[in-house]
Amino acid sequence: MVRNSVPVILLINGPNLNMLGKRSREHYGSFTLEQVYGAFRTKAEALGVEARFFQSNSEGEIVTAIQEAMGYADGIVINAGAHTHYSYAIMDAIEVCGLPVMEVHISNIHKREPFRNVSVIRQACVGQIYGLGLDSYLVGLEKLCREHVFADSKIAAEQRSGDEGQTGGLSELRSRITEVDAELMRVFNRRMDLAEQIAHLKVSSKSAVYDAARESEVSDLARQRAGEDMATRVDSMMKTMMRISRERQYDILMKTDTDWSIGRELANAGHSLDHVSVVAYAGTRGSYSEAAAKKLFVGKELLPARTFAAACEQLAQKKADVAVLPLENTIVGSVDNVFELLQKNNLYIVRATSIEVAHKLAVIPGTKIEDIRKVTSHPQGLSQCSEAIIRNGWETIVSDNTAFSAQDVAERGDFSLAAISSEEAARESGLEILTTDICNADRNRTRFIVVSADLIITPDADRISTLMHLPHRSGALVSALQVFADRGLNLSAISSRPIAGTPGEYAFFLDFICPSMGQEALLALYQLSFEMPYVKVLGWYVEE
Ligand code: CA2
């Protein structure tokens, strides 16, 4: 058999499609089958293939047409009409013919009656295009040619011409990709220009940038155009495109928005910590919080408090200017209730630091390790030393603070009780330190934050801490993070907490590296303040 040098594509239309344009315009539009043939022929010419046509209302004739196509065609586009949903004979014929066959439908069969959602021929076809009206035929033809007919003949040509051919093929394909990329850039820029024009319209009409209904419409259309096999990828590409378009729009809108509450709050923030003269901290002499407070505020008055909450209370009562609280530890993660305290007392983070936490086993002088039955410390201290506690079978007693636990041991004078505290706290209480490794890891560090009742953004600030409530929809966290990533901001910490009273919903604490009042961070916050249910800046500060 002598094959045509121009690939031949057969278009098959099944039962009732000869009636197109005559009735049922609601689902199938007003175009006729003749018009479909005309558009298909024009597209085929543009693609460099020859189009042939076949229509029948009979299943057997369609089977025969498919079998005969094996003798002259390079691919088939088929709208099998209602046979789509039940003709195993047509499915078998497609499978047997060995040609690439693209299934097309004028209407969106997946959004119609349940019996139309099923296509028994789908598994034998290379793809399925639906819901684009007459365009389904053209998109189907183009996809069939580009991804199957041309690709197959290219591979065959390369196989025929051996290694040399393969190298030439690769570089040619790459240069074609470069051309496509250039084309993509042009299209992308056009889309951004349109997004900008929309932004200017929205400035005057004061309407929202994010329009969920419009975005899902764009997504749906893109999925249908892409066909089933590429739908998810194309959808994710379109979502990225829409997010970038929104970002462009927010860039324009923020310039003229005087009513942005986070922006106002940031603009009214203080710029210096010079006024700080009293620093509250949880614990007593020798506690790790005291060490952090001394490191951060050299020579200032330090005000001890029994608990973290009591340290925050000192702020409320204006007895202290700032409070130092532990936030997270390298072994056990975040310190319970500090995030809650921040929210409850409406406090801001104004500085941070990290210190080495070297726990010691502190006992009444003369106590031997074998005498110990119980250990006492703050829950953090107990967790950070959990392995030694379990190994020795010690009972645990919870204390408000590691330094208080050392005081307790000294006051009780009990040889069977040891405190887990710093060396300094042990010394302060006149305890002795037993030389035994008790911490779960060699290096143990805790990060402390300085909190204040006012937002203070010092010029050396290099990170921002935010609190966000995310909507209950798939990909919400990713899209929030993406807004920062698109603006070149690096995520430096992330943690989440359930939102009290709303089971299944979470608050996210997200930290990003960015300079004081950096424009990119401001734009990201501006965008998210419209797109997320709740956004708060917890602080913009430096970590020493
Ligand atoms: O959406 C499509 O292209 C269909 O394949 C069309 C078939 C239908 O059975 C499939 O479920 C989906 C039906 C074509 C009937 O065409 C008519 C055209 C004009 C007037 C009446 C029917």
C-alpha cells in the first residue's frame, strides 16, 4: 500500500449529527455539519494534513469506516454521538485499527445526564475533548496531529536516520521549544496588559480583584480545552496565571488605597526600643528567660514573673515595657500557649533571639544518682530530657519554670528529688550538679521573643511574623505561600494551631525573611488581606 505523503485524518460523525443546526440548539449550537466540515478542512490545511469525512447513523457502518481507515488514514477524530455511551463494537474497532483516535463532543457530556457522563470508547482513544462547541473538533484535530500523528512520524523518521538523526531531532525540538517560549512570553505579556487595564477599571469602580466565580469559569474552560488527560496540569497553569494577574492588579490598587487597615497599622508603628527600661520575664534568677532578657537588654531592669501569662500581665499593667517569652525549642518545637498569649493580649513581637539551653540535673549536695526517684522542671525541660527520664524510670513533677524547680528542690531538702534547670539556677539555689547527660540532644536551643503592647518596627528588622486564618478550600495554604514566593520572600518558619470553637479550621503562623517595611512584603500582605479570611501582622523585627 502506497501512503500519501500528507497525513490523512478522517473525521467520523455518528447518529443524528447530520441534524446539527436544525434542532436542539441549546446543547449543540446553531452550526451545521457542513460548517463543521468547512472549519475542520481549513484547520487541517493549516496543520498540513488532509481531511476526509464520514457520517452515519448506523453503528455497523461506523465500525466498517474505522476498519477501512486502516488502509489510508493516519488518525481519526470521532464524535460517535450517542454510540459513545454504549457501543462496545465501536470501541473494539478503534482498538483494533491501531490508529490514534481522538474522541470529541460538542457539548460537555460530563455536565449532562448521568448516562452521557460515561464514554465506553474513551479507553481506546488517545484523548477526549468536550464542551467547546464546534471548536471541540478543531482542538481535537490539532491535539491529535501535534501529539500523535506528527510526533509518531517524527520518531519514525528519527529512528530511520539513526543516531545522527536523533541529535539533529533533539536540537531541532529544542529550538522549537525556544520559539514556543517566546510566543508564550508574548501571550503572557498581553494577558498582563489586560489585567492592568482591569485594575484601572477596578480602581474607579472599587470592585474586588478576586472573583471566585470568574476564576472557576476560566479554569473550567481551560480544563475542557486541554482535554481530560492534561486537565489538572492546565488548570494549575491557569491558576498560576490568574494569581500573577491578581498580583499585578494589587500592585496598582495598593498605590491609591488609603483605607487599608494593615497598612495604616504598619505606618503608625514605632521605630525604636530606646524607651525600654523594665523587662518582664517568666521565672526567677538563673532561668533561661532571664538569660535571654539579659542578652537582649543589657543593663535594663529585669522583672521576674511566675508564669508566661503573668509576664504578659506586667505589660497590661504597664509595670514593664516589654516581656521576654520562649517561643520554640529545637528538640520539642513550639512552646505551648505563647501564641495564644500573643493573640489574647494583642501583643506584638518586637525582637527575637536564640540561646543555648544546657540542662543540668541539680540535687541537694551529697545526693547520688541512684538516690533520685523524681525529677521536677517546666514541661519543656521535662520533654527535652524525656529519654533520660524514661531510661531511669523517674517520676516527673511539673513546675512553672526550670529555675523555680531548682528552688523547690532546695526548699524541700529531698534527696530523692532532682531539678532539671540551668547551671546558674542550680547555683542560685545552692544545689549541686550531677555530671550526667540528661538532654535528648547534644545541642539544644530555644528561641525567645520580646513582646510589646505596641507595634514597633526598628530599621534593622529582617523578618515578619504573620497570623492567617485560611479558607476551607483545597490548596489554600499553598496559594497563600505562593503569594510570598512570587514576590521573592523566603518562608523561615511555619506552625499551625486549631482555631478555638471552629473544629477543623486552623490558624497559621508564617514567618518570612524581608527587610523593614519592604515593598514586596507590603504588597503580599495587601493581597492576602483581601483573599484570606483573617490576616494579622504579629511583628516585623530583627532576630539577634
Ligand atoms: O455533545 C456531543 O457532541 C454528543 O456526542 C452529541 C450526541 C449525544 O448523544 C452525545 O451524548 C453528545 C447527539 C447528537 C445529536 O445531535 C443532534 C443535533 C441536532 C438536533 C438533534 C440532535
